[in-house]
Amino acid sequence: MRLLVTGGAGFIGSHYVRTMLAGRYPGYADARITVVDNLTYAGDRDNLPVDPRLDFVEGDVCDRPLMLDLLPGHDAVVHFAAESHVDRSLRSADAFIRTNVEGTQRLLSACVQVGVERIVHVSTDEVYGAVDRGTWTEDHPLLPNSPYAASKAASDLIARSYWHTHGLDLSVTRCSNNYGPHQYPEKLMPLFITNLLEGEPVPLYGDGRQVREWLHVDDHCQAVHLVLTGGGAGEVYNIGGGTELTNLAVTERLLELCGADWSRVHHVADRKGHDRRYALDTTKIREQLGYAPRVSFDHGIAETVEWYRANPHWWKAAKARSSAPGEDDGR
């Protein structure tokens, strides 16, 4: 088995690659992996191990000739590559349209030409928009409210069209807020953790009562792999962690774990168009593919704080690569 993983030097993609190389996915212990990553500010080659089964290519999914050169010989593609920070999309959506929309189209076009057997397109719950009560099923209309979410919704529809028109064996996943080690420190958890460890304040948007469902990156990657190996062509699968909390509640947990108090929290003006609540119905992936999250939120958040505490060299270097980190939900 040979896989091509786009965006594999980022937070979620690199976790997927490390887990596979560690032999934790049955039947894939001998798989070879090609990672393609453009190494923008959030990508880091050091997120990946040195392993004889791993080939790393610095490149752009928008580069169709590169995709046509790399894809032959690969049995499947797991497409993580994306611009994902909502705040950045509010300042300028250009990179989001280019990478998320054009990049997906060019990758899938190359897959059609080469004849790749299997594709998983990784997306987000934000494509559904906000929900006041209840949960979204996979059949819910796409009503994105930020340029980031709109670019991912567009990429989902492009993926669907390539399944329907060209017959690609392609599935889409939509996850809730991810957290865990190696997450670039612009999203809520890593930004707050690293600021608190440095003795800096943390910026909490508005009243902090926005509600998100939290998913440990290891559970997300487990689910993506279940979809890769058992998901249906043209199907969408919601992936949630089952823990629904306000940003206030998450902030309180982080303050406790970092030994800080509420004096370190600065309420800042709310983000434009900030969705109030996201929540996923995960019945489909649980019943059809046997998915169940394994990492409890209490254990996962404590372990995440300890990872950042033990790896200041990683996150200090990551922060230095960015000129404009800001509070955001985890992806």
C-alpha cells in the first residue's frame, strides 16, 4: 500500500502520518507514505519523523504538473492540505480560495488522469454554519458563514462533483474542533496554553459563550483512517468528539492546568460573523464504520498542556514564523 498525504507536515496530517508509521493502523504497518506539503507558516518538516517508508516533497497541491508527476504508483490520497484559520480568512480570503478550492480541483483532476483508486477529502463542521440547538447530520444544507468555511464548502462540492461525474472512489469527512500536540499556536488551545506558559494574557472573544465540540487529533485521525478503509464512494462522514463546551469553560480548564487565574484573561471584541454554536451528529460513522472517540477530554487537554510545557522549543519557533496569531477555534 502506498499513500499520498497532502498537508502532511501540518497539525492533523502529521499526526496521521506519525500514527501510521508507528504501526497503529492495522494492515498498514508496511505502508509507504509520500507527504506533499508547501511548508507555509503552519507546516513544519520537524513534525515528521525520519523513516525509510516516508518520502517528503515540498510542493503545492495547486501545482498540477507536480501532482501528475507524484501520483502514479499511489493507491490512495488523504487530502488534509488547507488554509484553516478563520481570522486570517477575514483579513484576506485569497489564499483560502487558492489552496482550498483551486488546490482541491487540481489535485482531483490529476487523480482522474492518473487513475488513483481511493481518496479521502478532509473537511470541517464549519461548512454547515451555526446551529442553535440539536446537531447536524451529513444531509444538512451547507450554509458557511466565514470565507474559510465557504472555501471548504466549495471544496466539498468540487469533491462531490468529481465523484459523481468522474466516478472517483472519494469520501468526505467533516470534523469538529481538533486539539492536541503539534497544533500551530494561533488556534484557541495552543495560543492560550503558550501565552499562559509565557506569563502573557489570553484574548477571549466577546462573552466567551460560543459553543464548540472538541475532538482529540488522535480520534480524528482514527476516524479518517476508518473512512479510508471502509467508507463509501460519494459519502460524507461527520467526526465529533462528543464534548461540547463554551470557550469560557475551555479557558477555565486551561487556566487551572497552567496555574493561572482569570486576571490573565482579556475579553476582546468579538470576531465578525462569529458562529455561536457547532454540533455534529456522528451516528453514521459510529454505526457504519464502528467509530468511537477514545481520548476523554479531561485526559486529552491535560496531556496537551503537558506536551506544550515540555516542548517550548517547538512552539516558540512556530510563533516566530507568524506575525499575526489570533484566537480561533481548533482545526
